[in-house]
Amino acid sequence: MPMDGFTLGFVARELDRLLAGGRIDRVAQPERDELILTVRNGGRNMLLLLSASADCARAHITDVKKNNPLEPPALCMLLRKRIVGGRVTGVTQIDCDRILEIGIEHRDELGDLTCDRLVCEFMGRHSNLILVDQQGRIADSARRVNETMSSVREVLPGLRYERPPAHGKIPFDSVTEPVLFQAMSGQGGALRSVIARCVSGMSAVTAAELAYRATGNEDAHMDEIHLESVCASLAEQFRRLPESAAPGVLYGEDGAPVDVNAFVYESRRALQRKDFSTLSEALDEYYRAKDQTERIRQKSQNIHRVLKNNIERCRKKLALQNDALQGAARMDEYRRYGELITASQHLIRKGMKVCALPDYYAEGMPMVDVPLDEKLSPAQNAQRYFKLYQKARSAKSLAAEQIQKTGEELYYLEGQMENLEKCEDEPSLAELRAELEKLGYVSASRSRKQIKQLPPSVPMKFTSPAGRVILVGKNNLQNDKLTFTAEPGETWLHAKDMPGSHVIIPGDAPDDETLLFAARVAAKYSKGGTGSHVPVDYTLRKYVKKPSGAKPGFVIYTHQRTLYVDPITEV
């Protein structure tokens, strides 16, 4: 569920209780649109995460540690200068909307006591984090918005801070039965849509829950309800729910988190629910994987585009090279025509476009029509065909060599595209990017926000039904390391004739069940991962070699056997 105004009200009350009076000890900005403030209060340190990400905008206490840029961005340096050492005076939600204000009291450069506001606007792609001084002017923001980007409101240092335009809805903390009845009267459609249109801070999910509580049906229509009784029920819910905090995360059948709630959603009781003592803990649990996945997706977009463009380039090049190779198939015909002309020059006169000549290469020497250039003499026509023959022979040799090189490059790039899909953390993505930079596909990063030295990524690890460990490489660097640090007698697997991960079964020879499981894992993490009956080769690691000068991840192997398996799905 997005951070709607109703949920943000629970967050604001919780953060105010935890942080008010606390001292800000540190400020970090791990992402362009994300801040982490270390606040000490009540004898403990708390990490306050403020994110203006388009898909994951939120505020809560977190225990997730993140890597910071080598050089902090401008907003981070400004915040360190102004608010480190300051005190949190309070955390407030503004007008029941998706705006959170954190008051911070601190000493200015002259030693005078002043109060800034850190304004957090959680509004989808328009989300922002804005530092506003005591005079109401913008000191800086995570996203600077000029007049070419928005005709409604500019967000630039030095300008007076203006709140987003009012929407004219009823603040949810001011809902009464008469006010709600007047706003909803005469409206048609689904009840949940009408609630969202009339009351501020309502996401579709929250509005549907309130419709369910009022009528027993989240899809109730305005034509089916008694409006006066429904408004009375809704007004009671708005009065009572803010005191009914019960944070929890909802999980789907696959065990993945699908939603986070500030209170119990009766309309979603069919889903598995895990309770938490604070909403921050629930939000941290829910966004832990979601936020990382979204960040990796954003950071990998440029690499994905580069790989896609180069793959298309290689495929076009390969098609042209194959055409050139097919065109070279006439080289024997050119040589034959040249020799026939040389042997029968006395039958040819200048100006002829074609001449029937005896074919000495065929039994019975039948006559064959040989095309001629009427502007050339017989000897010159013969030389023209010999030149065409030499050109075609050279083209055939060159095309065959280029086809092999292009095919190898295409195989490598398709493998990197597979590796990109397996990147689930920053170390894996950084290693893949570094490899592409080294080979010239991606320009070296010169960003001021270069991330500090990341720890090396680690292979994926699975356990077979028999309890054996299976190791799977996520990129070429891992594949090479995994393969060539394995013992010579350990089992190595790879999808046959297609890009994919290197798979190792550590230890002694595996049982048949473990070998089959490992083969299915190798099939899953290959180009054939969505197919069936994928061929997977397996051999001992000692039979796997890396040719001199080969690209990362490329190996040759012998003594292999092949299994045909369906990729594993329960991963």
C-alpha cells in the first residue's frame, strides 16, 4: 500500500513519540532521494529513514545499514552543517495530507537559537525532501524543481516554500456524519471511490477497507446503500481507527510481502498476517526487499539498455556477415567462367553480352552461356572473373572469421543480460558494471556519488532434497571464482550451448537426486530458464578449462554428460 495520508497519520504519531526531544547526531544521504538521520533519544540511537523514491516514498525508523557516497551530495552537506547537534521539536502531519514536517531546533552560525523544518512530501513521482528555514524559505531539497519542470510550484533554494495545491477534500480528522453526508450526496459509482474523492489521505486500499467496514462489501455501489447510515458508520470509523494501531505485514501464498497495514484490515483477513510492535518495524520489513529491488532496477536500466543495443547490433552484423558468406558461394563459378573464357578466347568478340562456350569441366563438354561485359575484350572479361573469384574467396575467409567473433560476442552479451537479471544487490551489479567498463561497453563512472568500496558479492546457495549444498554464480566474476576455486573432483554443471550460471556441487560425487536438483537449478539460471527439457552438461571441475585471453565466465570442458531437465520453480 502506498504511504497514503491516513497511514502517514499513524507514522507521524509514532515518530513524534519516539523522536521528540532527541538529538540529531549524524546525517547520511545514501541515495539522491533518501536521507537517514541518526537521532539519539531515551538512551538509544535510532535511524530515521526519509525516502522520496517515486515508488517507495516513506518515513520510518529502520535498522537497515546502507553504503554512502564517497562524497556527500549538496543537501547532505548542508544538513550536516545546519542540523547535526540540533533537537527534534516534533513530527507533524500537515492537513491530513501526505506531508510530514520534522521540526529541528539548532544554533545558527551566530550562535542564535533557530528552528528549521524538514518537509517530507510523499506524493509518488513528485515526492521530495525539503529543508525550510525559520523564515519559510527553501534552503535546499532532494529534487530541485524549476519553472520548466512544473508550472504549478517551483522548489529552489531561496524561494519561499509553498505547500502543494489544496485538493478541497475533508481532512480525515474532521469527518463528521453531517459533513460527510453533504459531500457524498448525489454522487454515484462505487462507495470506495466516493470515499477517496471526498476524504483526504485515502488510498484505494484504505477506502475499500472503510467501505467494507461500513457495508460488509468493499465493492458496494452508491445505489445499493442507505447513505445516512453508511455516513454514520464511516464517521465512527474515522473517529476510532487512529486509536486502533495494530501494525502488520500481509503475505501472499508464495510467502512474499504484499502489503503493510497500520491497523487490521478486515477485508483482507484471508491473507497471512505478521504483527509488529511498531509501524516502523512493519514498514522496514515490507520495504526491505521491495526498496532494494526497485533501487537495483533503477541502477541497472542503463546497463540493460547498453546490453540490449549491443545485442541488436551483433544480430544485425551477424545477418550481414551470413549474407556475405552466402554471396561468396559463387566464387567457384567465377573461377570457372574465367578459365572457360581464357581457353576459348577465339570464340569471343568484343561487344558480345553473352557467349556459348564449351564447358571442359563437364562430361561431354556441353555448351554453357557465359555472361560478358560488352565493353571489355575477351582477356579483360577473363581477368574480371578472376578478380571476382579472388574477392569472393577473401570475403568467404573473412566472413567466416567475423561470424565466429560476432557469435562469441553475442553469446557473451546474452550471458551478461542473464547475469543482469540475477543481480539482487549492489555488489553484484557493481561487479557486472566494472566488467563491462573494462571491456569498453560502458563508460567508466565519474559520478560524485560513487559508492564506497563494496564487499564482494557471494554466490547463490541452495540445498538439495538430500541436504547437499549447491552453489550458483550470479555473474561472470563469480562464475570464474566459483569454478576455479572448486576442488578438481567436485561436480560442475552448466546449461548446454547457451548462456547461464556456473553451478558447483561441493564435496564428493553427488547422489542422483542431488545431481538432478543441481541440473534443474542450472537450467533455471540460464537462457533456457523459462523453457522445458533444457540440456544441462555436467562433468568434474578438473575437466573445465579457461582458454587464454577468453572473456570472463567463458570456459571449455570435456568428459561431459548431458541431462534434459525442466528448470526448478520453487526457488
